[in-house]
Amino acid sequence: MANQGKNQSSARTSAPGKGAAPNSGGARRPGTPTTRRRPSPAVYRRRRQFVFGALLLVIALMVAGVVAISGALAGKSEPQSVSTPEASQLPTQGNAPTAGTASPSAMPTPVCDLSLVTVAAATDKPAYGAEEKPLLTMTITNGGTAPCEVNVGTSQMEYVVMSGSDRIFSSKDCQAGSEDLVKTIQPGKSETANFPWQRNRTLEGCAAINAKPGAGGAYYTFEARLGNKSSTKAVFQLN
């Protein structure tokens, strides 16, 4: 009986307590911190590739945005030509001519300036023989920038020959009639009229005179007149 009681006491002593867990070498003790595992190099490499790819994507999107904005601005700055005649004839805002205001590009119409119409006298030769008759030429020139209407009729023309202060001949002295002849002379152009002089003397009113111009190398002058305009004198010689 004593042994049996001793055995039972030993059995109770060695038996584990109720609810106690077996003590194994791999069990974590309460209160002990957990050790974290470091990612492997492959994981780091994948993370770097992901970040680098995302950065490239952001840069590509930024470049595409800048190019799109630049293209839009360039398209707005380029002039747009309008080929339709109706559109090209429309005045732009702020430049439309108002009523009664001349367009800046319109040039004023030139007006004839009769003061720029000149008369010149000339002979066909500087000297004449005893039987030769001088040809007196009157030239009317428009020196202005606009066409001029000029009366070049016999009512305005006069051919005068002088010897010093002696009046030898005038085409008006014995003129049977006179008429008007208006011609348009263009700028820089001329009209000419010739009068063959018979080497005779005349008086106003075509009075009779027997005297004739001298010869033997005497010098004479010819003056052309048109209305109130007179030429410079052309000198010639009669032999």
C-alpha cells in the first residue's frame, strides 16, 4: 500500500499541468520580438524597373504635352490666306475707308499745268544761200505730269523775224484768216508746226512794202509765239 501511494504521488508530480503546452525547441516565447525577412535582390530589381518605367512614362507624357501646345500655338500664328475674291475684297477692321475719305493708296489725278507748256524756235539750217528760203519751226512741249489741252491753231501762233530791233516779218501781218485747233499733248510730248518764210518783209495790216531783207551774210533772229508764250530767239544767216 505504501508503494502504491508513492507511485501515485510520483505520477502526479511528473504529469504536465492541465492546459500546459509541450516545451519544444521551435516554440516562440511570449514577449520575444518577431524578426522580419529582407526582400530578395530580384524583388529590389523589379521595384527599380517599375519606378524607372513609371518615370519614363511621366517624361513621355510631358514631352507630348509640350509638343502639342507648341503645334497649336504655331498653327495659330501662321497667316491664313483667303483665296475667294469676295473675302479678299473685304476691308479689314479699322482700315475700312469712311465716306468722303480718300483711300491712302489712291494717287491724286494729275492736273495740267499750262505754265509747264513751253515754246521753242528753230530753223532747218544755220545759214542760207541767196535762193534758199528758211523753214521756221515752232515746237510746243508739255513739260508737266498730266496731259494738257493746248490751242495750237493759227489764232494763237505767230512767227516773227527780226534784224536787231528792226521788225522784218510777222506771220500775222498778212494772215487771211485764223482758226483754233485744240490738241491734247501728253506729258513729255511735243507738237511741231513749220512755216516756210519767203524772205519777204511785212507790215501790220499787210500794208504794201517794197523793201526786202538784206543779204550778203546778214544775221537774223526768229522768235516763235503761242498766245502769251514766247520762245528764245533762233539766229540764222542770209547770204
